[in-house]
Amino acid sequence: MDISSITSNAILIANGYCPLSFRSVDSIDYKKAMLIFYEQNSLYAFKQIFIDQFEFAVKEYF
């Protein structure tokens, strides 16, 4: 788990939401999303990963 995952989970927990594990994310897709964010200032790829992981967490754990 990297600092961005820890930060996003801290924000979720602080606001009463469940944390995400990002365990079903392909590591290359995750790294690409991070690069796109930092280099192009675009949240689209990371946002899609986040939404997919939130749906996964809800389906698997709740």
C-alpha cells in the first residue's frame, strides 16, 4: 500500500466510509493512473479505479 492509498483510506474513514484495499487492482493500471494524475493533472483514471474498488468492497464485505 502506498501513500496515496493510505491517504484516501484516511479520508474515507474520517468521513464514516469503509476503507478500500485496492487488492483487485492490477498494479500496472494503478501506476498508470498515478502517473496520469501527476503528469496531466487528470483524475479520470484514478477515479475509475477508486469507484471500481469501492463497488468491490461493498459487494465483497457488506
